[in-house]
Amino acid sequence: MDIQKVSKSYGEKMVVGNISIPIKKGAITAFIGPNGAGKSTLLSMMSRLLPKDTGAIYIDGNEVKAWKQNELAKKLSILKQSNGLNLKLTVRELVAFGRFPYSKGRLTQQDQDKIQEALAYLELEEMSAQMIDTLSGGQLQRAYIAMVLAQDTEYIFLDEPLNNLDMSHGVQMMKTFRRLAKELGKTVVIVIHDINFAASYADEIVAMKDGQLFAKGTTEEVIQKDILDRLYEMDIRVVTVDGKQFCLYFN
Amino acid sequence: MSNQKYTRKFIVLTVLLLGLIAAYLTIESNGNWAFILPLRGKKLAAFLLVGMTSAISAISFQTLTQNRILTPSILGLDSLYVLFQTSILFLFGSGHQLVVNRELNFLISVVLMMLASLFLYAVMFKKRGHHLYFLLLVGMVMGTFFRSMATFMQVLIDPNEFDHLQSKLFASFNNIDTSLLVISCVICFVTLLFILPELKYLNVLSLGRDQAINLGVDVSKVTIKLLLMIAVFTAIATALVGPLLFLGFLVANIAYQVFQTYRHGILFIGASLIGMIALVGGNLIVEKVFHLETTLSVVLEFVGGIYFIILLLKERKGEA
């Protein structure tokens, strides 16, 4: 996947300016940066939820616009920060929607297997018959991620997937993404606010600020005091514990 | 919920509807079958058709807008119909082909309303992003404008012509335009065939626009098709029984309560049955209990309005 000179403005304000980055296949790439940096907007453009003003985004050599909608849905999935749904739907039915690009609502045995697999992956089997409006925020978030898994795409984009999750489920989620990347060769792109999660689990980091590309590279290259200090305009200590980098920013 | 449960509810609703239909056709008939059956039968057919079209267009519109307290009449399409009818009478007089030939008049109205819905769509998507609320606002403003224009012309019209307008062009539940029944049924059937393949996309759309795009639904295409369908169905209902404000909203919400599902096939059938029951049953009550001292539209607006306020209050409480 390649992003070339992509921009987006709302009126006078440029929210994403001329960004070009390749996304590494089979790895976890984290978008970090302060609020309003344009991370979510870029992710939305990468996943065709938002039209871009200029530039091009290529997936497997073809521009996003040139893809057939339904084919692209088998290639790429996006999960945005979701607000609650006023829908009568069980967890299993929600996850089953992930198979829509393949089966158009008529589930085959293969679809059922994928759904079961996704439910198991996120430990949702026990509550699969529960209505989604009875779930807690974290459970609902996991159900949505199970749906994305059931969609079984090569590229998985997630906008702040750790929202509403407690630490334990957050870690579990990041480990899940890692397994997806390492074992199944999926390309995972996440917008994330907690830089420690990015530092611990991401392979690549793209830092954005004011709609511009601020820094990019491997996690070790980007998680550096001088880069982070300027990115967030605060005093951040970067320490190494057991060979992993950690950022301390409570001061 | 299992399919059996839906089937059971369908059966209950169907039996209820058939009972009401039987009552409607036979009450106080005094054995004058030859006279009563065609007369009441036509009226009944109109009720069934309107019940179905209002239910289906309301549910589609609510899924499209992700909002369960909206009704398609917010788009102002029914006001456009009224304006069109008033204008042709105002400009050409009651003897004109456009006024006399009901079918021609109806077809032109349908085309006009479809064009208007396409215009609304263009407004919605020309603006950056997808400003649904902008669309609704434009629809509301245009609707008010059309109504005011129509009222203005009605004031200027010759009183005799106005009388003609009242009785012929503006249908109401007591003055159903049965001359349009056949053509309405045909158009309705064709539209249903056209919209049936979209049912599965409607189910996905109820997850929201972003999710629908993610799952490979061509949201623009589905939106255009649905808006066209809403225009046609609004035209049918308005031509047969006049503008309806709350009927669609009312039956859609009752259907959500009764069926508790996201599956639009079930919601469409259920809401249509409920819509038909509301119209046939309501009409029975108006004719036999109130002895026509009130009209069905008044009763429907009253019940629908109260339900609307209850829902509004409930939503507010839920979010607070």
C-alpha cells in the first residue's frame, strides 16, 4: 500500500497536507500525534470513507477509486470509533455482517466457520446470543473487532481501537493484532493515543502534527526523546526496561 | 428472535387485518352487495396500498437517515404534489387535459417528485462531506415554500375552481381518488421489484454509513434508489388520500417495537400489515363510532403526534 501526496482541506483549513508514506505489509503501523493532527482523517481517506482532495492511494497497485467497492471490502476493512447503535442485534449477528462482502447476507458454512473463529479469537462465544445494546463499552468494541476479523481482509485499519477497553483487554487486543500481523501476514494500521502501546506493539510508527508528516520509521527510530518532545510539546522521558522503550510523561 | 416468532406475529397481524376487512365490508351492508362491494372494495384497496407505501417509505427513510423520529414528509415531496396540482389548475383552468386526465396528471406528478428527490440528493452530495441534515433542512424549507405558494394561489383562484380543486385534486380519506387505483397498484408493484434487491443493503445501512462502505455497499447508489422509491411511494399515497404526516412514522416505530429486528424484509412486511390495520381499523372507528364527525387523518395525526412526543421525551431521557 502506498500513499502519495494526499491532501484534504475543510474550507481554508488544511487538515492533511501533502502526505506520502508507504505502508509496510505484514506489519503493525501506528499513527501517533496530538489531537487534530489529521491521523483519523488520513485513515478515513485511506479507507475511502472520506474523499481526498489531491493525491493518490494505491492498494496492490490500483488506486482506491479504481477498485470495485465489493472487492475492496474483501481487501481492506476499517473500524472507526463507533457510537452506540440503537439496533436490535445479537453479537453473532453483528459479527456476521463482516461476511457481507462475501455472502451478501446468505451465510454459507464457510461464513459460519469464519464467524465462529472470530468470536473465539475475541472470547465472545459466551455472549454471542446477547443483544448488543446490553453490552458494556469494551464488550461492544470487541464485538466490532470480531466483525472486522470475520471480514478477513489483508489490510485492517483501526481508529483508536483501544477506546473503552481496560488495560487487560487493551493488551490482549494489541497481542491479537500482533498475531494477525505475524501469523496471518495481515497489514494492520492503527490510530492510537497511548504512545506506550505504540512503543510496545507497533513495528512502524508514523507521527503526524498539524496535518503534516512529522516523523516516520521503525518504532525504535521514532520513540526518541527529541522527536516526541517536539511532537507533543511536552517533556517526555524515554526509558528502556527489559529491552522495551517506555515513555513517561506524567510530570 | 427465531423465524417462528416472526411468523407467529405475522399470522396474528394478518388475522386481525382480515377480521377488520371482513367487518368493514359487511357492517351495515343490508344485503346490497352489488352496490356496496365495489364501492367499499375500492376504498379498501386504497387503504391497503397507502398502508404499505407509507410504512415502507418511512422505514427506508429512517434507515437512510439513521434517525427513527423522522418521516419522509420532511423532504417536502407531498407539498410539491399539492403545489403542482394547484398550479395546473391556476394556470390552465379546470377544463385542461392535465386536470381532467387523472392518469396523465398522476404520471407527471410522479416524475416531478422523482426529479425533486434527485435534486435533493444532488444538494446533499455536492456539499463536502455528507450533510444529511443539510438535505433535511433544504427539504423542510422547500416544503414550506411549496405550501405557501400553493396557499397563495388557492386564495387567488376563482371560488368555483377552488371547489373543483378541493374535491378532485386533493384527496382525503373521505374522498379517495379511486380512479388512480389501478395505475397506483402497477407502479407500486414495479417499484417493489426495483427495491427488493436493495433489502440486504438496507440491513447493512442500519449499521451506519461508514460501516456500510466498509462492507462494500455502494452507499450513493442505494441512497438514490431509496430516495426515488420514497418519491414514488409518497406520490401514490398523496394522490390517493392526500398528504399524511405521521402515519409512516407511527407504523414504522410500532413495527420496531413489535419485531425487534434489523432485518428490513421482516420490518417491511410487519409495518405494512400494521399500516393497513391502522387505516382499515381507524376508518371503521371513524365511520361507525364517531359517525364521520371526525376524519381519519385527524385521528391519525392525533395518535401519531402523541406517540411522536412520547418518543422524543424517551430519547431525551435516554441521552441525559
